[in-house]
Amino acid sequence: MASSSQIPLAQLQPAFKEIVESVFNRWTALRLAVEHGMGGQLGLNTAIEMINYVTCYCTENKKVDAYDLREVMEEIMDQEFQTICEDESVNEISNILIKYLNLLKENKEDQVRTELTRMGPCEIWIKSGNRIKMQMMDDSSGTEDEDMDDQDMDVEPVPMARSAGMNASPSTEGSTTEFHEEDVDPGWTQIRGRRRR
């Protein structure tokens, strides 16, 4: 009886991906890691890849539990965002995702949607289809030298000096930090380093 009512894992992937996106959009630790540059210049892309990876991990493996998923997510946060979540949010999210995955397997998508609706609306700051392409942006902004300094850390100093009409010696301003922002929103702490205690 259970096997006839269960949906094959491959068919769950689109519905589960929506759930993962919804849960990750509510995850404060991930958002702060991206906003503070802990994932580098393309931290948003890394977060999108994390959604895709977690979706595939859960829907392509027959037996996934909250403990396994928590370990995977902790490793991604540590390696990709240099962030260790001490607030137990990784544990909470892994439990929620496994709960919803099991409900989907039991063909209870309506119950999942009802529970997600009860969570209330949230700002969609991360979505699988949206990616940042830094190189394309840098190529099109060749007229503004300050933008090039801030956005593309791999550009050699010679083209910048040529386009800016500056001295031939390489400029080191802005080249040693990933982000160079002077205005910081009140209440937020600007994080400059990539290491965490």
C-alpha cells in the first residue's frame, strides 16, 4: 500500500526545489554570510548552487535523514562561506527539509503548501534562475574605473592605468580587499576578513 501511494524521487525534484528555495530565503545566517561577502564576490551564486545541491542530494538518494543533511549543509557553510552557524539553524532547517521531503514522498504536497503558507511571506532574495555574472558586468563597465576596482579583483593594473590615464605604476587602492564600501548601514557590522574564529 505504501509503495503504490509514494511518488518516485525524480518526480519530487521540482516541488522539493521550491521548498528548499522558500526555506533558504528565510535563513538569516545564509543571507548574512552572502551580504557580508563571506562567500566572495559570487556568494549569491554559491547560495543558488547550494539550493540545487541540497535539492539533488535529497531527491537522488534513497535514504536521507536530517543528520546527514545537517552535516552536508554545515560543510558547505564552512567551506564556501567560512561560516559556522552556532545558532542551531542548520539543524532546524535540515529537520524541516526532511519533514517536507517525507510529506512529498507520501503525496501530501497540499499539506506542505499549507504549512509553507502559514510561515507567511518572505523577501525572495535568492532564486535558482538568478545568477550574477561578474565578468560580463566588468566588461561592460570599462568606462568607470572605480567600478572596475571594486568589482573585478583579477584585472591586471596595466589596463586600468591605460584607461584611466593614470601613472604607469600599478595602483594598490582597492586591490587588497574584496569589497570597498565606505557607507555602512546603521546597525550592521562591516566584515572585512574572511577568517572566522
